[in-house]
Amino acid sequence: MSFTGKYELQSQENFETFMKALGLPDDQIQKGKDIKSISEIVQDGKKFKVTVTTGSKVLHNEFTIGEECEIEMLTGEKVKAIVQLEGNNRLVANLKGLKSVTELNGDTITNTLTMGDLTYKRISKRI
């Protein structure tokens, strides 16, 4: 299954609480909570390019399944991680105490971030 496509955020759960726990400033959280971000994924075999645009903020990450890479987090911090593919539709990474699971089902991508007992969930649809 190919992840390639553009996806628009449809809904998110626990955004403010999770972003506070990450240490993002309140003004940034307030600005970001109502913006419909666009995620663009380009998959070429095991190589991925992911660009997430939220208003004027753009996060760009590239990785190859199973190889160590540098991932820029929502806070702007860059951390080393290894992204694994589970089955043919789940990308899993552990980023400095944060677990990220991105699952593709048809035209819907669900991204779940877990830190301790806190979970933040984003649901995006292909556009």
C-alpha cells in the first residue's frame, strides 16, 4: 500500500493538553489548534518524504524504513529515530519518549502520538 498523497486534517483529539506537555508556548498552541494542516507524503519504496504545513509553519522530514534518521519534532527539536513499517500500512517510530504510529486505511491517515499516559490523535483524509 502506498502512502503517497496529500492529506488534510479532519479532526484531532487532545491537542492542547498534549502540546502543553511537549512544552509548546500557549500562543503557539492557540494559533495551531484550529488550523487545518496539510500533510504531503511521497513514498518511493522504503524512502519517505513527509511535509506537514500548518499555517506558516512547515515541518519537513525524510527517512528510510529501518535506517536511523533525524526527525524534526513539533517543538522544532531534531531527534534521531528509526521508523519501522508494520504490515503494509503502519509507520511506527519512537522519538525521545514519544511514540508515533501513522496508519493508512484507504483514504484516511490516523496519526497517534503517545507520551506516557497522554495520547494525541490526528485524523486526515486524502484530498
